[in-house]
Amino acid sequence: MDPTKRLLFWLRIPYVADAALVLIGVWLLLSGRSVGWWVLVFAAVRAVIGTIALFWLAPKLIARRNSRGDDAP
């Protein structure tokens, strides 16, 4: 597998976990548990960090790898 595709795969996978956390948070809120708000805040922080990694750090890492000609992971 291409190292760039592998990197992007591992940066996108956490969004699935964030979506699951949002569903759990909403379920907790609908069942009357206020801890659901903390789960939603946690999912939001994870999503922000993941977005920074995906759209800011990943292109820099890919460009650095391509400029050096590295094909190793």
C-alpha cells in the first residue's frame, strides 16, 4: 500500500470514532444523563485535533516525504 494512502487512512479513521461518540453522547442526553455533554465535548475536541492533523499536518508530512524521495513508511 502507498505510504501516503496509509497515512490518510489512519488520519480519517478517528472520524468514525467521533461519530460513534456523538451518537453515544446524544443517547446519554436523551436518557436523562448529563454526562452526555462531556462525551459530546470530548468528541468535539477529538474532531478538532483530527481536522488539524488531516488538513494541516498531513500535507506537510506528505510534501516532506515527496521532496526527499522517501518511499519507506
